[in-house]
Amino acid sequence: MIIMGIKVENMANKTLEQYLKDLRKSCNYSQEFVASHLNITRQTYSHYETGRITPPVNSLYNLAKLYGVPVENFLELVVTYNINMDFALKPQTKELDMNDDLSFFIDFINAPENSKKFKALNRRERQFLFYFLLLDDRDQTDILSFMKVKYQNRLNEKNVSD
């Protein structure tokens, strides 16, 4: 992969620590420079590269911006997936297509126990709430954390431009 005109090795079989170190070295950045970009101490950043500390989501987002790589590159190395094996191994009777998804959505928002929740919401808010409620607590927490980071970044961008 080429980042900022510099060749970086394939991410397969890499750890987050190695990926962070390789990116930093390929750009000839010091730990001090990267740490200052993240508004953290050099020692904290050093812990990211040694694996002693896992960077928070906002740091991963800022690292992705600094290196010009998709944030998914970092998330793939950090996020672990817990798959319910009973569900994964059970053959699916039919594949959900867009019409099934839409029907399920309409049935869900029109159900008496949900209609009040959705009544005052616009279309996008209804979709968001619908899918959000289908997630487990861990995924809901991740979504909320991500949204908070995005909001804080927008505020920071706005304050910089003002």
C-alpha cells in the first residue's frame, strides 16, 4: 500500500502496535510529533506502539486523518467480533432482501408498543432508531461513542474555521 507516496507493508497479520509504528516510520514522524497531533504525551503514544494501551476511538480517528488512511484500517486491528455460533451455523431459510427489510421496518414502527417512539421522528431518525434498537448493548455503546467523537470533531473543525 502507498501512503503519502511511501510504501507501507500489507496489513495482513499485523498488530495495531506494528501498524502504528510502521506508519509513523514510513512518514518519518517522531513519536513526539504524532503525540502532539493527538494532544497526548509522547509516553502515552509510546504505550500505543508497545501495546500497553489501546488508543481510544478518537485517537484512531485522528491517526487515520494524520496518515490519510481509512479509520477502518485501525478498527479492524482493534475490534473483536463476537459471533453467536448457534446463529452463524444455522442455515438461513431465506436471504433477507430489501423488501423484507422494509417490511420488517414498517411492521416494527407500526407496532403499538413502538408507534409512540417513532411518531415525532423524521424518516432518517426512524431508520436510525430502528436499527439501533436491533443492536445489542455493546454495539449500541460503540455507536454512541462513535457519534460523540464525530460531533466533537465537527465542533473542533468549526472552531478552527471561525
